[in-house]
Amino acid sequence: MTSERAAVASAATAPPASQILPHRAKCAAAALHSGLRKIIAMTDEPRQPNVLLIEDHRDIAGAIVDFLEHRGFAVDYAADGVTGLHLAV
């Protein structure tokens, strides 16, 4: 099989991007959730964990803030990196 035919055959069997992207988003969300559980488990005293969110899209930021607050996180939000840096230090 020529390399052109192999590329066409490979592309024909690959899942469409509409299936790959949601899978990657689920994997990223699972990794974030796993990492947050480890951070919470490392604290000695039970307290509300803090998250600093830096996101320039207000709609996206609002959804993320709602998600995190619903799960018990205290969220500080900055719309740009400079403001986020000031909140972090």
C-alpha cells in the first residue's frame, strides 16, 4: 500500500474530532478532580480550599466559579494575569 493510500485508510478509521474532543475534556476534568482530591487530603484540618481562577472569558469563568463553589471551594477570580498575580501574592 502506498503512503497516500495508508494515510487515507488511517484517516477513514480515525474517530471524528467531535468524539475526540469531548473525551479529552473528560480526561482533563478527571485529572483536575483527582489532583484537587489529593490537595484536600493533604490538609490536616478541614477547611474550605481556595482556588484562584484567571480567565478572560466572563461566561466561561462564571460557569467554572459556579462549578467549584457548588463543590465547596472558595474561588477568587481575576479577568487578567496582572490582577491574578496581585491576588496570588
